[in-house]
Amino acid sequence: MKILAIQNRMGIGDTIIFLPFIKALYKKFNTPISLLVKESSKANQYLYQTKYIDKILLLERDNKSNNRHGGFFGSINLIKDLKKHNFDKIFIFNSSFRFYLISKFSGISEIYQYPLFQKKNQHVTDAPRKFIKEKLNLEVNEDPEIQIDDKLNSKLIEKFQINKNEINILLGVGGSGPTKRIPVTTFLNVIDKILNIKKCKFFLAAGKNNEEQNIIKEILESKYKNHCIPLDNFSIKDTLPIIKSCNLSVCNDSSFSHLSAALGIKTITLMADTPLIYGNYSSKMFPIIPDGEKTVTHDTHGKEKINPQKIYDKIVEIIN
């Protein structure tokens, strides 16, 4: 039996959040599930060893260009591409009538989909949970899981001289937008507090844009530089074993918070300007929200009010 699931949200986090529902399909039908995802999901960099995933197919379509799967002729191309795989079932995690028609014309006999024409206000976890419950009578309450080969861990531990007698902490200092990036002074404050009580090594995870590079630069030019290793020149694929070797992570709302939690690492999520669900959907996540706020959502703009003492207290709680 060959099964395809479509998850066409944009980012790494959105794809990781959907993994428990993909794994539920794997368990139900006892076969790995293929995914149709956007290239921006970067799924092939972190799901390539996950056993409940079969093929990763790229949806070559975005809002900026009329590429292979965009528009009318793009739909025809996608039909041709899907026909090559002879899928028996498809699970469409959205309400698009376009994907329904594409599935029909691709010859897929069993189509399961969100209710059509109901795209607005679909909750990122409640909607797929309800979908799987209604279609297959399955209760899904697991955390997302990314699997990697333990042999990779051993090689990276040796390369980076990761000492299990130290506390190894991933610091996800980047973020997809400036309102999500906690000030570098907050991270420096936390580093200082932890080094006063524990011997630690910090792995700095961020992207290549100027703002994120400036954060890394400031940390590496501080008095803590000998305790820090930047990861910005590594691919996501190459960082996975490093993350897996850490004791915990402290991350802005970024791809690294999702990756570390899905790798089973206890992850402190610094939620300044994004709906809280993106920082607490996993039991491995421990959100810190701005002082004075009861929750957090878009336009909270709370990055200056993330309290380093609260981060420190949570780190101590986790490592003890």
C-alpha cells in the first residue's frame, strides 16, 4: 500500500508540528508515508532517516513565481508527477479544492481531506487532530519525533569534542523575523549565570541574514567566546547530531526550537511575538513568555520583556 500526505504550509515548524499525525497514519496502515511538502519546509534535511516517512516529494509552487506546480499547467504537471507513484490513499491536510481535483485526476482511489472551502482560522494542531479522529477514529496525542542514526552522534561528539561531563546547550539565537529575536544581552546574561554554576558549552544556531549574524558575532566577541561554537556554516542535516547531543536547548521561536524538541531535547522556547501554541505543543517544550503577559500572540512585541532570570531558573530546573 502506498500512501501520500499533503502538508503545504511554508516552514520547518509547521511541518514538524504535523509529524504525529503522519506517524499515526504509519501505525494505522503499517506502511511508511510519503509527504508532499514545499521546498521551504526543508523536510529532506531532517526526515531522511525517520522510519515512518517514505518519499519526500516537493511541491514546486510559491506565491512569487509561476513554477512547475503553479497555475493550471502546474496542476497538470503535479497530476503527472503523482501518477508515477501509484498512490492508493491520500490525506490532504488542508481544504483546497484544487488538491482534491488533482488527487482525483491522479487516479488515487481513496481521498481523505479537511472539509472543503474552510481555510480560515484552522488551528495548527486541533484541525489535524479532529481530521484524523473523524476519518480514522484515531486519537493523536504524541509529540513530534525526528529519528537519526546514533552513529552520526558518535562522529559529531568526537569532532566537536563534546564532553558528557559538561552541560551542552543549544542556543537558538536566530529567528524568522526581528520581533522574534530576543536581544543578545538576554542570552549573554543567561550564559553568564549558567557558567557561574556549571561547566558548559554553548552551540549557537542562527541563519545567515545580517541581523542573526550580528547576534552571533556579538556573542563570539564577548568574554564567553571560548565556551561557544557557531553552527551557522552547517546545514540543518549536519546540525541534527549536534542538537541530539545537547542536554537542553534555549531557542527563540525558530526552526531550531522545533527541531530540538522533535529530537527529544528539552527545549526552552522564548515566545515574544508568535501564538503560544508554536512553543508549547510538545511535552519537550517549556515556554517563557514576556513579563506582564498572560499569553502571547502576533503583535505582542515582547522580546524586550523576556526575563533572563526566568530562563536561568528553568535551565537549572532541567539540568538538576
